Amino acid sequence: MEKAERLSILDDVIKLNTVNGNEVLVANYLKSLFEKHDIPVELDEVDPKRVNLIATLKNNDKGPILGFTGHEDVVDPVEEDKWIYGPFNPKHIDGKIIGRGAADMKSGLSALAIALIELKEDSDFNGNIKFMATVGEEKGEIGAKQLSKKGYADDLSALIVGEPSNGSSQLVINKLVGSGMLNIAQPNPDKFGRHSFFAAHKGSVDYRVISHGKAAHSSMPQAGINALDNLIAYYNEQKKYFQTLTSAEDDMLGKTIPAVTVMNAGDQPNTIPDYAEMGVKLRTIPEFNNDKIIEEIQNLINKMNDADPKMNLELVVDSSNWPVKTDLNSKLVKIGRDVYENIWKQKNVVVGAPGGTDASQFVAANHNLDVIVAGPGNESAHQINEYVFEDDYLQYIEIYKQIAKKYLA
């Protein structure tokens, strides 16, 4: 594919307004693109405006399957009037492509799609690839969750997630490492450039603890059951439990990070509250997997409810996204290192990512799945005038092709 067409495809995708919905626009665009190149496509509807896409390149019946995945949605452009040319009007300026989703992650998604097409046209390539474009990654990973439940990850041996993984400069990468936001495990080079990829990222658990009490006039509190008092009692026991969670540390991801982020109770000062609610966000590591944490929180609540008949606590789990970690000595990571060095002509660093990806859902369904997160974006993601370097975008097409050829050889 010529350079101009590669760039035109990314421009076309950025122009599609898929802010937290309406991803069917990208799915339909990719469907037409793949069908033009005789690549079989399947659409998977979450709702009529939110459609996952699965494209398959199958060259043999026995070999492993490598997954390519990226999401179709973008975050809100925020203050649209502050964008140079508007968020959905991509412009190429001084080597940058500017537009909402340029970094996160329509450049990665487009590069993966083009790599798939060019591998299809390569007569020497005999591997199997499954490409998955998902909806709703930015809010709940709903597309990946549905695909995982339907078994689309079950036959994958490895997965490349095209999320942004580079810094805009080596100075930025050094600052991220120095701040502790990126953890460097060994083996890793002492000297490296601005190009990196992630072999791990934290998971998350979002849950609420609800305390049900009995309302009463504030002049006679003994006639009621104060839901807030009971929730505070739970809060203190939960704090002790959190200390056990933070006792373990992962070499790439650090420690589990618990945070109580919401507390609501009561409507008026003269009434004992009959309802109180606490919201909690946990950033999780493999040493304490999500299912184990949820089970232990539930056990703590059961224990407190059983010990006091006036205690009526309820656990509501709103989301559970698994942590992701691939051995630095795995085949996929080693190939990724080699390909990066071949493309960029310098050592790269493999780190743990500060944010999550759709890989959480795919790993929850397929525990043996090796994953790397590697894409052309940078720290401008979610910002006004978000951008990707044109050269990074074009080089990642080659990176994806080379990794696929080496992994599936």
C-alpha cells in the first residue's frame, strides 16, 4: 500500500465522530476496507450504533493465531473551540497528525488494519491473524467484554494491543520512569530511546458497599438504625484488609492501590439516614487477582452482617478488569524487542503501563494469553490538539507486520 493511502485511511477514521458511542461508523468503514481486499469480516452488535468488528486471516488449520486489537471509540474532545482545526478535522503539521483519537488510538487501530491487509497480500506469509476492533473501551471495555464472553479470545496464542506506548521524546520517557509511573523490571537495557512497549498493566475493581438502615427522627436516634454508622464500621475493617493487599509488590506494576472515592449518606439533618453508600476503586496486580479480592471483600461483609443483626451491608461490583502481565522472556516480548530495535535502530524499554486496556477482558477469558501493548501514540492522548507523529504511525505498520511474521514463522 502506498504511503498516501496509508495516511488517507487514518485521516478517514479520525474524521468519524465516535465519542463514547456511534462506533458503527468505524466498523462499517473497516468492513468496506477489508472486503475490498477479500478479508472475511464479521460484525458483532452491542447495540445498533455500537458494533465490534472481527476480521480473520487464516492461512492454515494447525498453526497458532495471533490477535490484533484496538478500540473504535474516543473520549470527548473537551473544549472544541481550543482545537487548532477542530477535533474531527485531521491536519498534518510539522510531522504531526492532529485530531481526536490520533494518539488514542485510531492510529494504532488503522496501523493494525493496514498491516493485516498487507500481510494478506504477502504471498510468503502463512500465518493466522484475528483482528478485533472494539467499542466502548474508554468507558467499561464493553466491546471486549462481549467478545470475550462469546469466545473470540479462546483460540488466541498471543495478542498485540495497538494502544499508545511511546513518549513524544526521550526526555518524557525518562521523566515517566523517574516519577515511578513506569516501572522497569529486568531484563531491560540501561540506555533506551523514546519508543517502548508494555508487557503488563494493572487491572481494576470498581465496587460499592451499601449500608441499609432504618430512618428515625434525629431526636430519637435509638429508634432507628444509622446506616452511616454501620458503613463507617465497615470502612475501618476494610482499611485493615487493604493493608494486606498492599503487602505484595509486583516487579513491573508495583503494589495494589486501593482508594475510597465516594461516600454518600443522608438527605436532611433531622433524620437518621437509612441508606449510606461507599464507592471504591482498586488498581490490581496479578499477585492478588480480582476474583480473590472480590471474594474476600464479600467474606468480610458476610462476617460483619452475621456478627451484628443491625448490620445490613451489601456488595455491588460495578466492574472487574483483570491485570495483565507477560513474562519478559516470553517469545512475544523477545520478538517485540528485536523488531523494535530493527525498526528504530536503538534499544527499547519494556515496562508496565499506568493505564488499562481491553486486554484485561481477553486475559480474563484466556489466562494463557501473552500480551504486548504497542502503538504509535504518546502522552498527548485525551488532551486538546492530540497528535501522533506521522513517522511513528507509518513505522508501526512495519512493526506489526514484522512481529506477525516472526511470531507465526
